[in-house]
Amino acid sequence: MAVDVVRESAQAGRVVLWEESPRDGAQAKTLMTADFRVRLARAQGEVFGGAGPRHVVFAAGFPAVCREEFEAVRKVAVEAEGSVSVSAVCRGTPGDVRQALAAVRGSTHARIMVIVPASEAMARVMTHTSAEQALTAGAVLVAQARETDGSVAVDVCLADASRADHALVAEHAARMTAAGAGEVVLADTVGDQLPEEAAAMFTHVRRFAGEEAVLASHLHNDLGLALANTLQAVRAGIRVLSASWLGIAECSGMVATEQLLFLLAYHPERTRVLLGDDRAPWWTAPGLSLLPGIARMVATETGAPLGVTTPIVGDGVATISTGTPFVHPRLFEPYDPAELLGIEPRVVLTHLASTRVITAVAARLGHQLDANQARTAADWVKSRAYGQGHAVVDEPDFADYLRGLTVPVARAAR
């Protein structure tokens, strides 16, 4: 049997990200090519250096969708080997499990994840059985998969665990672990949990599933609470955390990889408080400066937008457009974007620009303004913004304006 480095990491108190953008992200009406999935897996593994397989489970896709999807998953398993732990996701049927095993077979640190319904409502729809029958069958599938190929780790995702009987979930998480499951993922499939409800679920299941069960979170964002709920999972002792670049996933998405990773890494003292654990959360500390570049890759590939208000990787990070933040930028920032993310501060001209901002931008463009010119230029910027109907005034347009404003002054000085 191969060593399960993800399970080993979680039991050592290390944080593992379960990356869902290629798989669950497809349900956000996006499609990553096979080549891009390989590129993304390698880039995400690079964030953790040689410890990539211990810190990243990369859900490469759902092989049963079609031949092309199977081949895409297989390509990731072969070509991203050693960068991350590659996982193929499947339904809880013997045929799908065999197909998922075939997609990742032979790859170092290979995994599959079997989706099993946990609530009565989900079991009736997915398997036409009771929840207990579906969960019992899930443990049988785990054992069969492990017997078929002991080199592939087998995980189980308990769909709709948030609305299931938590005592039943805990009982079967223990049974699945005994059958050979690496991790048991508790999913808020419909994104309806409040933070205190997420805390109660993870605390209860973890307590009664026993020490051998390694639990993971998979929390959707339909109420905008995925990040808050994931932090509750962290506080409850969960160390394997599902996320997706830019939050892309079914319906309203799930917790965003870049946000969760940054939050757990940028402030080590705060991380220790969140984890409630003095053990180091990383085998190798993540390279946070890589996050903006990866996010832009994903945005370009999928069409998912990077907005001005997108945390950590958005267009608004490190931008300044008003007076007091211009004079005291760190007063308005929770972290140093240049130091941690490699994003240098950038002054943006908008209708809110003060004369200090106007003067600084003009100087960058090669124009020295006196007080009167700065006020005149500020009036022009504000009128321009309102006239065009959007806030940001393009610097080339401002440069053209400045040439007309400053040339007469330069000539008079001669």
C-alpha cells in the first residue's frame, strides 16, 4: 500500500487544499482544457515547492462525463505527477469507481473521490435508497476500490452532509475509514449553512467518528458564507479544506482558493489562533506572491472575471485614488501587497482624486504642477469622469490634457 501523504499531512496538523476549479468549476459553466489543467496543477504545486503533493489535492475532473474528460484527467495524472496529489472524482457506482481508478492509475500520490449521498433527500434522488443504505454501500465501494488498486487512495465525499443526521454521518465516516478511506469530505452541497451550523456539524462528526477518521470540508457559497464556514471547520480541527480558484463552482460557487490560502498564511500568529494548534500548518510555507499570477491564468482560461473588489488578486488591490490613503496607504491596508503578493501600489485617477493625487500622477507623467495647475487639473479629471460615465480616467488622456496645461507655463518661464 502506498503512503497517503494527504492523510499524513492532516494528521500532522498541516493544512491541505482540495482544489476544485477543474471539477466543480465546470458546473460554473467553465471548461478548462487538458493542457491548462496540467499547467494549473503544476503552478499550484509550485506554491508549496517540493511539498505540493502533501498540500494540494487536485480534483482533475470527472472521468465518466465523456471520453475527452477521461483523457483530460489522465493527462493531469501523468503530466502533473509529483506536483500535486491528483484525484479523479466519480459517482458511487462500481463502474464509475473502476473508471476513476483507471484515469489515475500509476500516478504517484493518485487518488479518487467517490460521491455518496448523506441526507435522506439526496439519497432518494441519487441512489433511490435511504441515507443509511447509501452510506453502507459507500463503505463497500471503498473497500472494493482499495482491493482493486491499493496504490490509489480512496476518499469519500458525503453530499448534503449539512442536512443529514450528523450522528449517522459520524458512524459511517468511521466505517468508511475502517474500510480504507483516506479522507471523508463533509459537503454543504446547497450552500445553506450558517457559520454556527457548520461549526456544530464538524465538531459533532469529528468527535464521534473517532481519531482515525480524517475529515475534510466542501462548502458552497450560495449565502456568501463559504469562507466563514470553512474557518469554522478549521476551528473544529479540520485540516483538509476544499476550495476553488476565484470561487468558481456550481451555482454561486465555493470558497476561493486564493482567499483561503492567503488568509491562512499571511499572518502566522493569527493562523495559530485560528487553528488552535501550535504545530506548523505547512511543510513548506506557501509562496503567496504566486497567487495573483495563477488567478489571472484561471480568469483568462475560464472567463471568470477579476473585479476591482475581488480580494487578494483583484484589480483594486494596492490601488489608491483618494487623499488620505495616498498620504498614509498602510493605514488603510490589512497587509503589505508589495511585500506579500508582489503587487506594487498604483495610483488611479478617479473623480475622487485629491490635488495631491493629481500632482503625483502628473509628476509620474513628467509634468510639474503648481497649486493652481493642480486644482485646474483636478477639476478636469472630475468633469472627465462624470462626462464619460465611469470613474477611472485613462492616463494617456490625462497626459494629453497636461501637455496643454503646462506648455504655456514652460514657455513663460523662459
